[in-house]
Amino acid sequence: MPVTAFFHDATLHLIAMPTKLRQRRQAWLVLIASTLAFTVCFMVWMMFGVLGIPVGRMLQLSATEVGLMMGLPILTGSLVRMPLGLWTDRSDGRRLMVCMLALAIPALWSLTFATAYWQFLLAGGVIGLVGGVFAVGTPYVAYWFDRSQQGMAMGVFGAGNVGAALNQLVAPVLLVGFGWAAVPQMYAALMLLTVIVFWGLSYPAPPKAHKPPMRWRQQMRLLLEPKVLRYCQYYSVVFGGFVALALWLVQHYVGEYRLNIRNAALLAVLFTLPSGLMRGVGGVLADRYGAHSVTWWVLWVSWICLFLLSYPPTDLVIHTDGGGLSLQLGLGVRWFTVLVMVLGIAWSFGRASVFKYISEDYPDSIGAVTGVVSMVGGLAGFALPVLFGMLLDATGIRSSAFMVLYAWVWLSLIWMYWAEMRRTDVVQRKADARG
């Protein structure tokens, strides 16, 4: 190599180094700021999981009506995810996130003046729009990192689900100390502070060297693709189930184990907190072992936990030669909490692995596909609490909520086996050996 060419390449390398370091620093600041913003958004999104209990008592609502009030914010936040995901591929995710955060502030404050059921539903529907931040933040964060690190980045961002645990810690304290109206007031102030911090730490999205983004009709056609439908099904379990239980668990503890709302919320945190914090670990596992392997084991762990959680408290009398032998079957509060904690951790891994699927199969349209999959998962998070309430009103069996989730996991396992597991090398080698 000529001496001049050597020095030319060395000079270019030295010039490029500060640029790479600056981009790397910006990427991590964006990840930190976005995760913080998503955490607060999730905290607000889950607010009715605690607030719904005193409001339901005040308005004398049925379990179905309480379930609807809890689930309506999830519905509105889910419905906007498709257009927001598409929009993020076309524009700057930073500005979109700020707009979504700012929109929730007046809605939260107006909730303090609500006195009728329809007013809580209306305010909750507007507040729920912050749930769309996930469809904006996921591609916004992913575009800052190389494909080999996107599972980690999206997993760390998704750890903002820990906001559900923060809500269960903060809301009961505010509720007991200052009344239910203090909860939306404090959350409005927190959201305003988050807008300021996020804007100060984040940067405009980097230019995307991809093919032109999808159009609306193309995004709608994604719902007909078998891969996307499978990812929707998986995500409806690991995210829809998480949202539903995050909303429902406090009420379950109060009704099933006769705990007060503060103790019930503290136990519910053992489900939501690990489930939020471990999502980053799930992203790392998906990067290392693949989305398929992680999702497969997540579904099997879910199946075992939900099988045990589904069994209602039962008294059995066995007739023996010496008379009747009475047995009591059921989960005490301790083992119930252990099982839901394991379930939450498994689902955190699953939420990360589903989006690893998306970054691998649709690298040029992460926002559009994320919008579709997260919308379906969110719709499940809306429908499940309503269904839980309807079944509780109809049967009086509180474990019926876990029966529904158990059946939903069964469907996912069967679908995954027929679509993916039969095509693995191990299964193929066994089939060839038999032939």
C-alpha cells in the first residue's frame, strides 16, 4: 500500500471515530429517555387498575362495568397503534412521542371533576391514547441500533412496562392519604415533567436508509400474512394477558383473599415489577438464542402456571371404609403470588422475543408491523378484563379469569407447533429416520 494511501485511510478513520462515538452516545440517551417516557405512560395507562376499585364502590358498579372502565383506556391506546406505527416509519418518532405525552395532561386533570360513570369512561378513553406511545417508541429506538442489538434495545424500551408496578405502588398511597382525585392530579404533574425531560435528552430520529415506508393499505394487508397473524396471537398472550392481569390482580386479591387495597396492590407488584424489569433480559436472550426458542419455552411455562392458577378452591369428600375423607384444594395467597410472579417473568421474555421476530422478518417496516401486532395485543388487554368481569358476574368463580388465559395459551402452543416446530431440523431428522 502506498504511504499516502495509508495516511489517507488512517486520517479518515480518526475523523470517523468521534462521529461513531457521538452516535453511540445519542443512541443510549434516546433509549434512556424513551424508556423513562414509556414507563410514565404505562403508569398512567394502568391507572384504573387501582383507581377503578374506589370509583366502582362510589358509583356502585358491577364487576362487568368496572372491567369496562379498566379496559377502555387499553382499547383507545391499542386502536391508535396501527396508524402511529405507520406514521413513525414516515416521520420523526421524537415529535410524535412528545405530542402523545402532552395530550394526556389535560385529560388527566379533567378526570378529577368526573362524577358520573360516562364521564370516567370519556376521560379514560382520552387518557388511554398514551398507550400508543409503544408503537412510536419501539421503531424510534430500534432505528438507532444495529440489527444485532435491536432485540436488546427494544427489550430495554419495553421494560417501561414496569410502570404498571409503579402505579400499584404509588396510586394506593395517594388514594389512602389524599383521596382518589389526587391520583390523576399527581399523574398529570408527572406527565408534564416527563415531557420536559424527554425533549431535553432525546434527539431527532436518524435518517432511515430503507425502502419507501408502507402505505395504509399495505399495513392492513399485513393482517392477512400468516407470520404476522402468529405474532399477533403470541403477543395477545404475553402482552394482552399482562395488561389484563395488571388491571385485574388488585381486585382479585381483594375479592379472593379479603385483603385491603394497599396490601393487595403490594402483592400485585410482585407480578408487574419483575415482568417489567426482566424484558431487557428477554431481549438479550432473543438476540442470543433466537425469537423462536424463547417464545416456545415462554408458552410452555405459561401453560403450567395457568393450569395451576385456573383450579378454583374446591372441597372434596372421598368415601372410604372408615367414612368420609375431606380434602380442600386451592391456592393460598403465598403460592398464588409465586405462580403469577413466574408467569409475569415468562411473559416479559415473550414480549421481547415477539419483537425480535419482527426485527428479523420485517427490518424495513418495523414501525408498521409493530403497530399491527401491538394493536392486537392491546385489544386483547382491553377485551380480557371485560370478559373476566362478565364471567365473574355469571359464575362467581374468580379463577375463571385464569381459565380463559389457559385456553388462549393452548391455542398459541398448537398454532406454534403446526407453523414452526414441525419445520425444525430436529423434527425433520426424526421424520427422515422413520422413513
